Amino acid sequence: MVQIIFYGSEKSETTDHELRCFCNTHQEIYIGIDMHFNAEHFICLDKETAIKLSKELRKQIALIEDEKNI
């Protein structure tokens, strides 16, 4: 199993929060959020739902204005 871990941003002061992502043994995408003061919260997505999530993330990322152009 290979997992990737993302940390929160300095701007939002969430650098101690972690998002973990990997394909679990049920062939689902596991996404967990650990905020270091409570139990990790997670969701498991089937392939179709994970694809929908990735498309929505791309749409939302496109809406972020480039700070250099502001």
C-alpha cells in the first residue's frame, strides 16, 4: 500500500492537520483527516465517486485566483 499525506496550509493555520489518501484492501479510495486533537475522521469512496470528487476538485481549483495576478 502506498499512501500520500497532505498537510494544511500556513495561511489557514492548519499545518498540524493531515489528509491521508490511499487505495484500501476493498479497492476503495480511503480519505482520512487527522486534526491531532480528536480521532481521525475518514470516508471510503468507490471508484466512480472518487472520479467525481477529482473532477469537482479540479473545478474548484480553477476558481482559485492566482495571487500574482491580483
